[in-house]
Amino acid sequence: MKKLLPPPDRPAPVRLGEVQRMMAQAVMHPLGTRQRMRREQAAVASAIIKSNDRLSSFSRLQIYNQQYWWRLRDAVMDDFPGLRAVLGRRRFDRLVEAYLDSCGSTSWNLGDIGQHLEAFVGEHPLLAGLCPILAHEMVRVEWARAVAFAGAEEPRLDPQALASGDPCGLRIGLQPYLTLLEVSHPIDRILGRVKQGKRIRTVEATASGRTIYLAVHRQEFSVFYKRLEPGEFHLLAALRAGDSLEAACAEAMGKSGKRPSEFGEVIQLWFADWMRLGWLCEWAPYSRPTDC
């Protein structure tokens, strides 16, 4: 009878759950220089992936690692074309790489990948090129566009509730997809040129010298930018903050520069426009994403 030899030494088997955890950590680990997987991942690759006649275990794992990060980078590029136009390709790529390395992806939804970029640009102005304020405002508007496109919509306010409510205690909400912004550059016009494939003009890249009040919203599955009068903006902002209708109107009138008789006429036009656009809904506390 042939004598059986003892089995060769082999590493202890790894449980499936442990393999999945190691694979996920390796794939989501930031890339190193030249967009390649970091060398410290070699031990993980050899532990969970077999090599073949064409690729080593390291090279096979690197494919997944690269594709994951390149997909995140492409998602940021898709959502922030205006920022790319403002910074230029090289600066934009450096900013995105630093952002993803710092914040990564924190949501199952790829559309959320840019939710922390505004805070990141504000904290790292040296990465924002020669015009960090312009870059920061561009990020704010482009993220507002993403919110407008995919944000939730609440049932619209019943006109009867507005007409019969007590203004002293009535609180009116704004749609979650609506974002109110104060900017110093004509970001809406810059984005129009970017969408048309045109170069940004110097006059547009220069601060306007006055505050531009902007509402970013959607209509029929398309995103729009609407410029607001100062009083109109402050009235909407006060409503979003939870002020009563009476208090919001009083604050807005003080900042509008209009006489009470003039303000009374214009406020009716504003509310008619907001109702037509579907901006008003029942009031609910408004919150923004936390920083990364």
C-alpha cells in the first residue's frame, strides 16, 4: 500500500465574511502615486486573490481599486463642470483627488458624492486656484443644482390655508429641493456659458460688486436659476428659518428698501409667483448635511 504523505503547509482558511471585509477595505483604500494601488495592499491581495498566467494577485486587485476611485472622480466631474471650467483641468483634478482622499464616499447614492465639497473647498482655499471665492461660490451653486434635481418634494401648500391663516402664527415651509444663495459672481450666467461649451469671460469671473440673490429650483424635471430681489430673498429665508408669516414680512420689508404701500403690492406678486412655481409647502425644520 502506498504511504500517504502529510498535506503541504497551507495558510489557514479565511472565512467569507472576512474576505468580503478585506476586499471592501482594499477597494475603497485611496490610490497612491500615478493613480496606482498602494504597495501596502500587496499582502491583502495575496491573501484573498489568486494570480493567473496574465496578472498577479496585486494587479488583479488593483483593477477594482482603480475602477472604484475613477468612478467616484468621474461622478464629481459630472456634477461640477463649472468648477472644472473655473479651475482648469489640472487644478480640478488635484482638488478632486484631495477631496476624495479626505472625505471619500459616505453614501450608497453616488449622487451624494459632492455633498461635502463646499465645506472642503472653504477649508482648503489653496486648492481652489487663483479665485477661491469664485470656486467656492461655484461649488455652492452646482451642489444646489444637484439638490434641485434629486431633492424630495413635499405636497404643495393649499392656497386656502395661506388665505385663511393667521399671519401672526402661520408658518410656511419651502420645498426641500429649493436652495437660496447669496453670491458675488454671476454664477448662473457662467454656468450657462459652460453648458454651451463656451469659455468663461474675464468680466464674468470678476466679482460683480454687489450681492446676487439666487434661487436654485426645478420645474418639470429641469433645473433653473432664478434671481431674486433682496426683500424677496430675505422673506423666503425667514420662512425657511421658521419665522411666522408676519415676522418674515416685517424683516423682509426692512431689507427691501420699499415703502409699506409698495411692499404690500409687491409681496402679493411674489406669493403668486411662488405658488405658481410650487415652492411653498407646510413648514418643517430644514437641515443641511454635516461636514466630512
